[in-house]
Amino acid sequence: MQFDFWTCYWTFTAFVFGAITGSFLNVCVHRLPRGEALHHPPSHCPSCDHRLHFVPDMVPLLSQLWTRSRCRYCGTHYSWRYFWVELFTAVAFAAIYLRYVTFGPDDVSETVRTWSAMAGMGFAASLIAIFFIDLEHYVIPDLTIGVALLAGIAKDVILIVGAPHAAGARHLWQPLWGTPWSIPVPLSILSGLIAFWLLWQFAALTTALLGREAMGAGDSLLLAAMGAFLLPWPLLAVAFVLAVTFGTVGGLTGIWLASRQEPAGEVSPEPGATARGAPAIAGSEEGIDSPDGAQASSPDAVFSAARTAPLEETAYEAASAPEAGQQPLFSAAHRGMLDVPPAVQEELGAPELPPASRWGRLWTVLGTWVAAGGLCAAGLIPMK
């Protein structure tokens, strides 16, 4: 298919729509981990609290370039992350439009291809939000995973309803067990469950072998969303390998950069406090100040102090304790997860699991394989 005027026009429209969506994703990236509402308060400068207007403060891509990433009202510099989120989303939406509409299958109508592209855009937007949230806070909000799962299911439903006889929709009709009929079943549901099951088993086995939590549940749910959308399965395998590769390279790069930096204690503005206001992690010869003024000489004591922080406060913004005049170490972040800096995570480590818990995970994994084999033997799960 050649690139005529209308193809270029709608591709550019998808790019602009992606930039606008990226502006909204910036709100999600900033507010979701902090438990804040997405609709209130209106967009404002986090430094001077001045309300921002669409023109000229919030025009996607252009406003940040024009102001050189500074607030027009107080001059405070803000992160270029906002620009990159908008640019990545815009490029992704344009590429998705070309993939599903311009170069889409010929046996389905343009309407079906357009709606499939909309589902793909929703999936890409959720992954972009997950990437930047997880990069900063080490959590994956349930809302973003839910959007990605719904996008994968919606793509199958669009084919079932809009193009039931197309080649891509034939595999969505599954035989009804015990009857000569077939019913439309979104394959994304089964694919998502299998993807979740496989990664959950890997996490459970790794945790049992190491004796500590090796992977959070959010990673398994994320792979379930990817499995629901990325069909056939080779696409999911490629995405998984790329994710592991980039994650490994990024992790090793972060470790290398961290090793080149000075110790945190040498750049602390005052004894016992870091630049962000949280108590510093001392070396092996010093203790760690706890919220009640006592000193905790072991990681377990620090972990206990972190768990007692108020749930309604955001990380690094805990109010001073009146009786001691000190700040708590940490406060709880999204859904009670601790937003603990990486240096403190290394100091604390994951708690060791008791032997009963480790054996329980091994028996649970074995039980799921026995149950899956029984369903396949009974014909409830098709083998081909």
C-alpha cells in the first residue's frame, strides 16, 4: 500500500493523538503511585502550586521545548520525563496505526482495523505508564494492568463481532465440550492465564530455592496482559526475551554507575540525614535512627520502623514526630507498598521465608501441573 495523502494525514493525526494521550499518561505516572485522584486537583506546578493552562503551558511536546523545561511562573526546572513520555506515546500510536490500518489484513474491513488499532493504542499506553511508574517507584498499579488486559480481550472481541469469518478470527471459535457446536471465546483470556501461570511458577520456584521473595505478583500480572494481547505466542516470547535483555543491561548499567558515585554519607548535608530529608544508612560501625529516637543496629529493626509509618503519607514526606522531633524513616506508598530507595532495599533485603512456606510453594506448583494434566486428559483443554 502506497503512502498517499490520507495515509500521511491519519498517521500524523495518530501521532498528535498519541502526544495528547502521553500528556495524560504523565498525570497517571505522577499521581497513581501516590494514591492521588487523576481528575482533581487540576494540573499545577508542584513547586509554586500555580494552575497550568492548556495554552501555552500544556501543549504536548511544544510547551516543554519552548520553556526549556521550566515553570513560567516560578522558574523551577522540572523533569524532561514529561517530554519523553509524550514523544514515546506519539511515535507508538503512529506506528500502531500503520501496523493495523495501513498494513493490516485485507480480509477485514477498515472499520475493524481501526478499532483494532484503538485497542493496540490502549495497550501501548498502559505499558508506557507501567514502565515509567515501575522505573521510579518499583510498583505496578493494578489500574494500568487492567487496561492492558482489557485491550487484549477487546482486540479479540472486535474480530469476533466485526469479522467472524476472517482468517484471524477463526481460531477464536472453540468447540463446546460434549456438543457439536462451537462458541466464540477470546483466545486472549486463555493466553493471559497461561502466561500468568508460567511466570508465577517461575517466581514460586525461584522463591522456594532462594528462600526469599524473588519476584512480585505485579510481574506475573504484567506478563498475563502481554500474553492476552501479543498473539501468536512467538510475539510474546520475543517481547519477553527483549524485556529480560534490556532489564539486565539497564540493571548492570545502574550498578556500574552507582559504583562510581561517592558514598551517600559523604554528600549528606548534615549528620544522620540525606539530602532528601530521610535518615541516612550508616556503615557497619553506626546505627540507624528510628522514629522514636532510638537506634536500630540491624536491618530487621529498620524494616519494622518502615512498616509503622503512616499509610496516608507519601514517601520521603512523613511529618515530624512531635515527641522526638525527627522524621520517620519511610512512609507507605501505593496500596501499602513501601517506597524504599534502592540503597535501603539492599541494606534491608527481603525477609527469609520459613521452610514450611518454601515447601508449600513447591507443592502448589506441582499441584497446578497435576490439575492441568487432568483437564487435558478429560478433554476440557484442547491440545491442538
